[in-house]
Amino acid sequence: MLHELRLTKINPNMTAAVVECVYAATGSMLKMGDKLCDLSVDLSSGFSQYCPPISYFRVVSREKVWFRKILVAPGQSCNVGDLMAIFSTEPDELVDGAAARPLRITTAGIAHHSGMWSASGT
Amino acid sequence: MTALALTCGSLAADGFVIRRSGMHWLRGDGYVCRPNEVVGYCNISLDQVSGQRSGNFPLADEMELHVAFAPPVAGCLRIADGRSPGGYLNTLGLHVWNSDDVLAHLEKPSEGDQSAQPASVEMRLLMIAGRRMSALADTNIGILPGWHSRSRAWWCDRSGNELSTLLCMGVCDAAGVVRGNETPFVEAFEATPSAAQLVYVPDHPIVPCAPILLEQLMRSPAQNEAIAADLSRGLTNGRVAPDSNDWMFAGALLASLQNSPMRDRYDVLTPTGLQHLGPANTILMSLNSEVRSILRHKKLGYAAQMLRHRQTAAGPAVRSWLASEFEPIRRSIDDIKRDYRQLIDAVAAQTGARILILNRMSTSGFEDITSYVSFDAPMSDTLENIAAKEMNLMLHDLALECDVSIVDVDAIAAELGGSQNLPDGIHHSAAMQAMVRSEVVHILNS
């Protein structure tokens, strides 16, 4: 059975998020509580002339799955609804089919850290 | 209906002639205004009275100087043609200030014996002053246009009481409370009829966190010179060619490091003449300013921290200098508490000012944590909400130890609705700003 991770609205005013880092490696097995990725949400939609209202979030898996395919990379901006990754319950399952449901995840507000894509340029 | 003439009102500065520009109306003819609602403004300037010489030219470093006008009573505003010539005549001080000049009329429903009603009333005057970051920043349209290293405002009343001063040294959460987000200061003063001066010092380029404010307060002229010489060497050492952004950033950085706004004294214009005020009575700070990691200069030892979006405003030479000459210093919560304590003690000794600190919003409607197993200890290093709760608790401990007052943003946001009014934990909605402003006034009056 396939599960998908799409960018959902963490904040009602957001339209997009930037992938700050990806923790899991494709092909690996994830257990409940494993980190998937960190995201940044800029509610000013990038109008950088003002103090940007940026929040950072960590996405964590809430179930045991195989991480099969990643469609995003650090620094990439995703729109709400975009497909970010595909997971399967079996390690060798074909991933070109339709996902049965979204991956069950936890989202938590986190502090900015040096491992993030946005930290690399400053 | 009766028509009340709205006159300029009294404004005086001994030894100086006050000149004003034409009127900028913020509200149109026929607008129904509330009491104390600002409806227009003009620019003013001071000229020395002929034959007099003064070594001290008041407000000389505040090149933006406005008077905003507010009718003291409600009514329908009537603005006669020709009261506002427009163009540069609304910028330059062409008219000598005359308290009897009629600026507009106010129509009110007739009440009782009309012969007993006054024919005119003085406008209430809100003085607004801005010190430019550079004299080059002379945008001359609007209230407080351009770039200011300090701005302030006060009701210019005849109360006879000395003004008390609230100095805002915070980031966006505190700035919005004091300066508002519409016309600068007007939201705060329309809600605050008391005799107070509000002063705002921006957070660019330096974050006003406790160790930096303490060093500003204690730094000697020799240390200031050493900082300037080192910065100059950093920009001209040939490693990275500085561009115009570097020089402007460096100038603002130096101005910020070498001054302590907490020691500033103020000249204020009043209806009866100039008053000279001492340093701020109250300092408003943000817990959000107290970042866990600050930069410290490797050789000179001073602290300098900039918000990340400010650093991107610097050019390549400043960024290279910051990377090579500074090292990040991690602060524990105990370190932050110690830094606060040292600042509070130093301020008490030097100026006696009272400190108010806005705490942090410590909850979020945007998370769905069902288990904390995923997050390594100490969780406050990762999870913002836990970090905010620990910082808020530290502030309570601090308030038990010394004279500091907490403005409970956390409780106000929870009551008002954080997701709608404080979506990123630092930028408030207008409703949130109004409630925090009201809480600040309540604390000051208690």
C-alpha cells in the first residue's frame, strides 16, 4: 500500500513552504517518530523588505513505512497540495500506482538551526 | 448645528520662532471625527529670534518635526478651500505659528444656550519628531518618512505635569505596540490621553537584546573608537571589496553600537515653552529579542546580533567581516537571565528606569504533536513552544528577584486567538496591538 506526503496548510494563511532539510534517505525504513523533513513558512510570501513572518516546522512520521521516493530538495519551494514524497508499507512495492492515503504525520514548530538550507547562505 | 472654529493652539519655544507648513489633511471635508482623533498635520521648524544666539539649538538632530492636530471634541469636520496650498508649501515652514489661526471648523449639534457656547476651540497637538539615520534620508512626504534612528511623540498639553517617557527597545512585537502600523504613533496616542512621551528606537541593524543594551550603556569613548577602527580595517583590508550596501550598513551599525538610547535626554515643545526631560522613565523590551546565540567579536569582545534578514542587507565585505571577526556564543536560559539581571541593575544605577518586558507566545494552533519521543532532549533546543514556555518561566523568576514587570503577551494571545492575531508568534494584528498597548498602560498606572 502506498502513502503520500503532500504539503498541507500548517497555517491558514500560507500558500507555500520551503524545504529546509530532508532527513530520511530513500529506500530506508522509517519507524514511528522518525524525522522526515523541516519546512519554513513565510507568511509574507517573500516580500523581504519587511521583517519576514517566517516559522519553521518539522514533519515526523507517525507510522512504520518504507521511504520510497522524494520529489523535493532543500531550498525548493512547494505549493500547498504539491506531492513531496511517496512511501510504501512493503519495501519492494511498485511506486507508480495511486496512493491509498496520506502518510500519518506530526507537525511541530521548531527553532531555526544551522542544518537548514536557509542557514547556508548567511 | 453650531460651527466651532478649530484654532492652531499654543506652542512656544523661548528664543525661537516656530514656523509651520501648510496643512496636510488626513480626513476629508464632512468627516465625522471622534474626540482626540488626529485629522491632519503640518511640518514645523524653529528659527532663532533675530539678534539672539544660542549654543544649544533644541531638537537640532530631529530633522523630521511634525504637529498632528486632533479636535478635542467630536463633530463633523469642515475644511474651507484654500487652507491647504499643497505641493512644497505643505512641506516648508512658510507660516509663523499663530495660536489663533483657524485651521478648520467643527459642526456639532446645538446644545442648550448657544450664546454660552465658545466660538472656537484649540486643536489638541500631537508632536512627532524623528532623528534621521542619515541626513540624506530626507524623504519629505508624510509623517515620519524616511529612515530614522529614533522617533518619538507626545501630546502637547497644558497639564503642567512633567511628561514621563516610555522608550521602546524591542523588536516587532513591541514596535507595533508603540509605533502602530498606520500613521506613526497616532494609534497609541488616540488610545492614551495621559501625559506621556513615547520613543521608538528601531531594531536595525542591531537586535536590542540585554547584553547589547548593557554594553551600549557601559561602553567608553576609547572602546567606541576601537570598534570604529576595527570596522574600518575590516572593510578596507582588501579581502573583499566593499560596495555601497557595505558602507551604509557599516554606518548604521556604528551609530547603533556607539549610542545608548537609554541615556538619551529629550527636548519637548509645549504650549508654554521648551521642557528638558531626562532619560526614559520606562523601557519596553521584547523577550523575543533574547536569541539563544549571539555574535561576539573575537578580539574586542563586544556583542553584536542582527536578525537574519538584516544581515542580507549588508554587502559582501560586511558579511565577510562578520564571518571572520565574530564567533557565535550560545546562551543558556540561565545566561539570558543573568544578562537581564546585569542590564536591570545597570539601568537602575544609571537612570533609575523601570523595565517592562513582553513575554513570548508559548502555544500554537498549528501543531499536532501526539508524542514527544521524536524530539531529542533538551526539547527547548528544538521545539519553539517549549523554548517559549521556559523563557516565560525564566522571566517570572526574574520578576521575583528584581524590579521588572511582565507584559503577558502569552495570555493576551491565548484570550484573543493566537492563530488569527499572532500567526508567527511575533507579528501582532491591530486588535492584539491594542490589547497589549492597553496592558502596558495598565501596568504603568498600577
